[in-house]
Amino acid sequence: MTAGSGPLAGRTALSGRAISGRAISGRAVSGSRRSRAGAEIGHAVLAACLAAATAAIPLLHEPGFYFRDDAQAYFLPGFLEIARLIRSGEWPFLTPRLFQGGAFLAEYQYGVFNPVCLALYLVLDGFERLDRAAAFYAVFHIGLLGAGTYALGRSIGTGRPFAVLGGLAGATCFGIVDWGAVSWVPGLVSAAWLTWAAAFLMWAGRDGRFVPPAALAVFLVVASGWPFADAALLAGVGACLVAGAYPGGTTGADRRAGIRVLLATGLGFALAAPAWMPLAAAIGSTARLAASFDPHQWQTPLPTLVAIGVPLFPQAWTTFDGLSLIASPPMHYVGWWIPVALLHGAWSRLRTPGGAGAALLLAATLVLGLLAAAPGVSQLRWPFRFLPYFQIGSAVLGAWFLSQPGHGWSARSALALILGAGVLAGLPLSPAIGLNLALLLPVALIVLIILRGGGPRTRMGLIALGASHIALFAALTSLFPENSALPDWRPPMERTAYRAEPRLQQGDAALLLFERALFRGARIGDATPALYLAFPQGNAVLHTGDAAIAGYSPMRGKGFGALCLDYIGGSCPDAAERWTRPDPVTGANSLDLARVTRVTAQAGPRAEAFAVAAGAGWTHRSVAGGTLFERPSPGLPGTLSRLPDGAEIISAAEGAREARYGLAGAGGRLVWARAWYPGYQATWNGQPLTVEIVNDILPCVVVPAGTGELVLRYRPRGLGLGLALAALALVALAAWTLGTQRTSRRTPRRLLRRPTAAAT
């Protein structure tokens, strides 16, 4: 962890000249530092712009490229609801408009404590079209990832132009683009900050002044809400500490470097404790821990790890539908030039002081590749989610080797590697051989042009490498404009389209009863948009402005399983009977207690069953794909759904996280039509009441007779401890910053006295 290269090495060398000489004045040193800082910022911005512009290319032929699957059904609706809560003056920890999936903080993946995410959610709220909002969010973070990958390259001593190339390739790798950017959005967001964290941790190992920014970067990774990024960060730090300690761990400098890295990492996780501790506190109350999974599902095949330079590599994966041969998308692809650079790299340089940073990154990259190829464990399911980190590390290492003095390519070796890999990649699916060669023959021509022009380290060589990468990215996203492993849902893109139905009264809720397979194969004419308006998938129901029962939640409450709702809102055929079954505690059914006044049931068994089970009091009419049932609102204030007999409401004021009521009359049980989550508290005239659960989904309390004020408040379990831990981390960072500032003020005075004494 003590490698002296990159920006810090330049600073050290400059300090040495200042000590010994008379030629460089303090003003010259300051100007030189400003010039270097400006060059670093300029190149980082260039990497960000190149990555963002490249990522925007698919939008020219497919405007919905970055808006599929979970981005449609889970993330973007939640982002926009968080923006609504912020604009209304609410902390976005909870929305009462979703019964399943409404605890945004406990869901973790929304990045509620990432300030950049929150600011972007407010920006997204200004978009009228959903696909454009999703594209903006994805392209922004791909640009951020490009700049962060550039910084990571610089932290291990990569030359600036080569680090820009590595940033471009790493940010547009298909593991990020085809999954994180289009579906699992926090995977992209966390990866964007992870590269910055890795860079600052490298610098913190060499200079204690980088510990606070490194901790802040780690905080942004953890606060972005992707558990795989957290695990990758810890695994990478562990690999670097082991690799750094092995050859020279007995030196005090090595030990101090490791301590600084551990300190920055620990403080970053502590700063983010309010983001992850509510998740840790809530997961035990959900059905997630009990859910079974196949540890080999989406486990990265080992050959895929070495196929980072092959644009098409059909490979057998254990997917959602079992063992499948996937020719599209090329999720393994990073950049054709990376294996060529690694093949011709001077690997012996990794054992030199200037190669120590690259050696550490190599250790971390290999560990992350092994995690991607290992079986899934507990909540770290689908281990190919580690694949992008291996890809980004490979891009940075390829750029580092490319930047080393004397690096050159052999035409024979480079062409044999490119064409041979293309042929071998197509063997599992013979038609792919021709397509691979069609893509790689222009690459082979580029290699010959680069060699003819002086090699890959020339200006024209670098431009050819970058331009060919962009051209191949454009070709691949044109050939494969959508991730074939994801469902093909085509919802309406205009937000106003979801508000066609009359709005429900505040406090009332809608219930959707449909089979998850309803949308498969439904792209005939205008069938899909009509189906989406009748049956908004998962959290997309938030676009309607109404409260809904069946949202999308990987943290599904146990009670929703008993009521026959799956994690994305689909239902079984007998859901109607379960929702109309009387509750033994209150005597009312879940449909009444949840204040459901609108039910949309899929045509067939679900609509027929609900018509029988619901009984009188409902009107019905046909909608696309089913029947819409409606009934009058109970007219209770707020989200109250049941009052004790003889009780009178004097006053009522209700927000997302707190409700206050003035009550008088007989005591008894009150029930709210909002989902129960760990952390609900209630008081009666300031005295605590026990919050109970009805049907494992709804909060209720028993109040005494008389007149008083009832308060129901939601404070996510684990948040208080998380905030306390974050406060301690802030104090520690402030103390560290003050200490390093005092040291840096004293050190220059000592250094400047020595030359003067020697002169006299």
C-alpha cells in the first residue's frame, strides 16, 4: 500500500526539488500544483464525457434502452415517489401509498442517504417521459463511473491519456450497461462511486490527508444501496491488505498504510450506518431469509472471465429459466484491446515500486473475479453481479500496462489473439463464428493501422483505440438493443397516461389481482400499454397517484405471502377468498381493514373468484385484460380503517411518517390502512402504547376510554443507532483532519530549515 506513483509521486518529487534548491520558488511550486490539478480535472471530465456520450449512442435507435425490467417496475417509480415526499416536506423513509414495498429506507436499494441520488430524484421529477428520466439517470452515472475509473487508473500510476482510455472502457463494459444501467440501477450507482472509493483508498494508503475523502467515497458507495458493491469493496480492501503485507509487511510504513486504509473503510461504513442498519434490522421480519434459491443461478462460468475482449461469446448460464445458451447480450465484453495489452504487458514491473499499486489492484480484481465465478451465498445471490467489478479492474490494468514505457505490440501475437478468440468463442453456437469474425476483422485492421502508425502508445494509436471501442460499442448495442434475459414489457412512457382513472379518496387503496405471466407475449398492437394502465407492474402503480396494496419488494412482509401476493405483486387464483376471509381478532376481513375500494382482477379465474367472494356493494366494468370492481369509500380521516364502537374523532392530521388524532368516547382497537414495518410507535396522551399487527400486514393499537391524543409514528428500527454511529464517525474524521493539518503545517517548516542551515 506504499507504492509511490501517480499524482502523489509527482507531489513527493516536487517537494524534493523544493528542499534542495534554490531554483523553484514557493510561487512556482503553487502554480505547478494548480496546473497539475487542472490537468487532472480536465482529463477526468474528458473520461466522463466520453463515457456518457458513448452510453448515449443506443438511445439514437432505442429510446427505452435504459428502461427495462426492474427500472420500470421497481426503481424509477420509487425514485419519483421519493421526490414527491421531499417536495412535500417529508423525510423519504416511508410512503403510505405502497403497502408492499413502501419502507424505502429499509429497502436500502433506493439510496435514501446518498445526497447525490436525492438531488437527482428531484431532477427526474421534472421529466414527463419515464424512458428519458431513466436514460438521464443511467448516462449521468456512467459518466461519473468514467471519471472514477480514470481516477483509479491515476491512483496506480497510469498516464493520463491511458487512464482516460481505461475510464472509457471500464464505464461502458457490458456487465454494467446490460444489467446495472438498464435494470438493477443501484448496481450502476454503487459501481460509479466504488471506483472513486478505490482510488482514494489507494491515495489514503500513501498519505493520511486522503483518509477523510476516502471515507466519504466509501460512504457514498455504501449509501447507494447495492449489497454487492459493499461486499466487493470489503473483498477488494482485504485482498489489497494481504497482497501489500506479504512482500514487505514488516515495515512500519506498510503497517501504517494498511491502518489508514482500514480506518477510512471503517469510517465510511460507519458514516453510512443510517443507510444499512435499518435494512439489517428489518430483514428478519420479512420472508426473504426463508426464501430458497439456487446457488448456481447466474454463477459466472470461468471462461467468461477471460472473454473480456470478445464481442460475442455464447455461454451456458443457469438463468431464470434454467440452463440456457446465451448469445445476447455480450455481458462479458469490456474492450477488445485489453487482452492484447495484457498479453504484451511487462509483468515484471508489478514487482517494482512503481508497479505496487497495479499489483494491489490485480490482487483485488482476481478476488472479485473468483467471487463472480463462485456459487451464491445467503443474500449474495446471483454472483455474476460481481462481474462488472472484475471487468472494470481489467480495464484499468490494461490501461496501466499500455502506459508503461517501452510497451509495444507484436502484429502476429495480437492478430492471433483477436481472431483465435473470436473463432473459439463461436464454437458453442456455430452461427456465431461468422458474426464474431465480422465484428473482429475490422478490429484486426485497426491493429495493423495502429502498428503502422507507430504503436498503441502514440497519440494516433490512442485515438484509434478509443474510436474503435466506441464504434464496437455502437455496433453491439445496435445488434442487441435489449437484454434478452429480461422480460419485454412495454408500458406507456408518458406519466400523464397513468392518471386516466378517477383518483381514489385519500386513505383508500387499490388491489391488483393478476398472474405474473400476464405481460408475456402481450405486445400485439396496443395491448401492452392498455394492460399497463389496468395492471401497473409492481411499483409502477405509484404513477397513478393512488395508494396500492401490491407493490414490488425484495423485502416482502410475511403476511403478504399468506394473502397470496408475490414479491412483484402477482397473485394466486384464490387470493380473493383470502382477502375476504374474516380476521379472528377484529372480525373484519383484510379487504375492509386495508380500505380497498378498487380491485382490478385479471379476466378468468381471478375476476370470477372476486365477483363471488366480494359480495354485494361493488360495481364492476370491463377494462383491458380484466374487470374493474369499485365500491364507496368508508370516509374515515387519514388512513384509519377501523374505530372502536362509540369513538368520536375530534381532530386528525396525518403525514407519511406520523399521524395525530384527537379521540373521545369508548376505548378499543384502531386499525390503519397502511403497511406495518418494524419501527412503528404509538402514544396515548404521551404514554406509550403497544403497536400490534393485524394479518401480519397492518398496524393497530388498543386505546383506553376517554378523551386524548393518539399519535402513530414511524421511526425505522436501526436508524437511531445508525445515526449515533455516523456522528461518532464524523467526530473521528474531524479529529483526524485537524491532526493531519497540524502535522502538515509543522512539516514544511522543518523541511525548509534544513537547506538554510546547510548553506550557512
